[in-house]
Amino acid sequence: MTTHELPIGRRVARLRAQRRLTQQMLADRLGKSKSWVDKVERGARSLDRFTVIQDLADALRVDPVALLGRDGRPAATRAAVDGVDGVRAALARYDTVLTGPVGRSAPPAGELGRRVRHAWLTYQHADYPQLLRMLPALLGDAQRAHTGGGDDVAELLAQAYRITSSVLVKLGEGDLGWLAADRAMSVATGDPLLVAAATVPLGQALRALDRPRPALTATIAAAHHIAPTVPRDGPPHELALHGTLLVQAALAAAACGDEQSARELVDQAAGIADEIGDGHDRHWTNFGPTAVELAQVATAVDLGAGDEAVTRHEKVIGSDDWRRLPAEHRAAYLLDASRAYLQIGDPLAAGRVLVEADRTAPAEVRLRPVARTLITALMRGGPVPADVAHLATAVGVA
């Protein structure tokens, strides 16, 4: 039985345990008694008010629909959950490691490389349901190829794990995302650039699990490990990867509340981006001047500097380079921009940006817990424009 098929009380208990919370700790977060939590988890107290479910979800740092279960989700979200279950099953298989590549033969490296590239492009187009359908077979074939392959196949397997981690983190499956990123790190061992590339989703997964300090430590260490002896003197694709790690470190520092480090790190990344420009995306990081400008907005939001974030946002979306970024990157960034508008008390602008994100990449909004949290906040604030109300209905929070 999957988490989404359990009674709601058992889902609460499982999610609480995954977050290493005792019943008393959860009760303290909610302002309730330990007895109240115990009764909920045993099913002795029903949860029939959405506001209570929302409070529980906030305390557990999950989307409310993770508590409501499969039936409480829109059809598109249920399909994504099914896809996650398939990826979870693929990550739980160890037959290739234990017995070797028996049965189905591994595909040639060239074919595997084309499939990995297709998976990256599917991710960049934010077609997450399709990507989730692709990943189990891709992971299995990449694992089989890796048992008898060389460095090229190792890189492809590491990339497959990176893609898997990235999409799982987006969909609120931080623990699984961490597992996939850890697998990528293991495959990459011995190759500094592969390790550095694998550290990017590792940092994202750790931040999603509310562990920004380990995320900061890992990304800083990986960035220093591949840093050129002479600053900004190295192959552009390596500098792009170095800059990406600095961005991830800046976001982790912001999540830690370390404003000075966050700003210094993102400024270092901006210097690298200005030096090398765009077009050096061998490691699928989208690094460049515009991407760093977006990261500066996200960093400001995480630091609570909403006014600064909005000013930067309104400048960056006016540039021609903004439209050249992948749909996934633009839509994900617009969620940060929506948070900025909420911070300065402008819900109309926050809703407008969310609707734009939905038009850019619907799955980024309709399948991501963070987007549903933003929409829920808007709905709680009072009447909303028709397009926001329609979006709320589409994602299942109205």
C-alpha cells in the first residue's frame, strides 16, 4: 500500500516519522496536545475541515493533498503520483547490482545518450508526467549498461539519476530526490566534474528537506574542488558548472539566514556569468547571466527582501534573454516572483505572475506543492480574479 492509499491518520503518522518528529513535537507546532495528535493518527479523531488539514500540512511541510490522498487530487496530479510510484519502484530495484545484467540486454551507449538527452529536454519543457513515465525504463537500461560500460556510460547513468532527483524534488518527494542524487554521487565518484554536477541536485534535495546547512557545505565543497587555480581561467563549461554550484550555495546560505554569504556567493556567480556568457550548457544547468539574475531574485526572496526581489524581477523579465530560457526554468522562477509580491503585500500581482507561470509551463504550477501553497495563500486572502480562481480549481485547492 502506497502512502497515498493509507487512511489520513496513518499518512500523518508516516509523514511525521519521515521528518523525525515525535507526536509531542508535532503537537507543539500545531498548538495542540499530544493526545490530539495521537487520536488523529489512530483514526479516533476525524479530519473533516480543510483548514485543519492545511495547518497539519504546514507543520509537516507537505502539500495538503499529500494528506488528502489520491482521491483528493485532480486527475493530472493523480497521474503524476502514479508516475512517482513507478520511479520509486525503479529506485528500489537492485537486481542489476546483485546478479548482473541478465535477461534484457543493455542498449548501446549512443542510443542511451539520445534517450538521456530526450529526458533532459522533456524536463526542460516541464512535461513531468511524460518524464516520469520514461524514467523507470531509462534508469533500468542505464544501470544495465553501466555494469559493462566505461566512463561515458557512467556519465549517462549519473545524468539519469540527476534528472530523476530534480523532478522528484519539484513534485515534493524530497526523500526520494535525495536518494537519486546520492546515487548520482556514487556513480560519479572519481570524476570531479561528474561529482560537481551531481552535487547540484543533491543541494536542491537537501534544501527541499529543510536541511540548508548540509546543502551549503556540499555545494561549497564541490565548487571549490573544481575551481580553477586562476579565477575564471578554465574551459567555459567547467566555469559554468562552478557558477551553478555557487548559485546553489547562495540559495542554501539564504535558507540558513546567512545574508552576507548568500550575497557574496551569488555575486561571484554573476562575475563568472558575465565573463563566459551563455551557451556553455554541457552539464544541463542553464547557467548564464540571465539565470544568475533570476537567482538573485530568488535569493532576495529567501532573505525576506521582497522589495528588492520585485525591483529585480521587473527588470529581468523585460530582457530579450529571459524568453530564451527553458519553459521549466521560467515557470519555476515565476513562483519565486509570486512569493516576492506576496511578501510586499501585492496579492493581485502575485496571482498575475502565477497565471503567467501556468501559461508558460502548466505542470510547474499544477503539480508542484509550492505552487499550490501559493495559490492557497491567495485564496485565503479574500476574493481573487477569475483567472486565479480558475487556476485554484484546476489544482484542487478551491
